[in-house]
Amino acid sequence: TTDRRRVLDRLYGTLDNRYEYNLFRNAALGDQAIVCWGDPAERATFPHWALLSLADFARKSHGYGAASIVADPMFADPAARDFSLLPGSPARGTASDGRDLGVDLSVLPPYDAP
């Protein structure tokens, strides 16, 4: 995170992370808590720990949350593991290449639940 840049730079070299073209959703807490800034386990020890809105996340560093949206992705049937997008999904056609956000499920092997 940008709050730890000096430590990360020392350990891993200069970082230039970007978090662009994402769809965020927090059904339990709503639009105001879509990014956890810091590990929840360090909530008491990391003074910058917070749950951030997309606007707050974007203010952290250039490229954080750019071209991203907060919305219900409108999956077909998540309970049945059908994560294809329904017509009208806000994820349709909004990726950086104009395609749908997320994984192209048609190229993945089938998944059988254990």
C-alpha cells in the first residue's frame, strides 16, 4: 500500500500498482466499504487501516480505482456456481478492451464441487 511505500520499496523495489477497471461489491456494507486498506488482522496495530469507498481508494494513489465501478455484477445464479453475466449487468462491455469485466468463463475447465 502507499502507506508502507518505504518498507515495500526497500524489500521489493519501487512499486507502481494499478487497480483499474474493476467492479467492486460489498452486499453487506454497501458502497462505502468496498476496499479493506490493510489486513483485518492488523486492524489494531496498523494506524491507516480502514474500509474505503471507491472515492477514498482513488485518493490513495494514481491509478487506484480508475475506471472502476461499485455495483451488483448481476451474476446469473451464484448459488449454482453460474457466474455468467445477466443482460444489463454493469460489467458488460466495461473492461479496458471493451469486453466484459472479469473472467472469460467459456475458456475455463468445468469445476466440480468437492
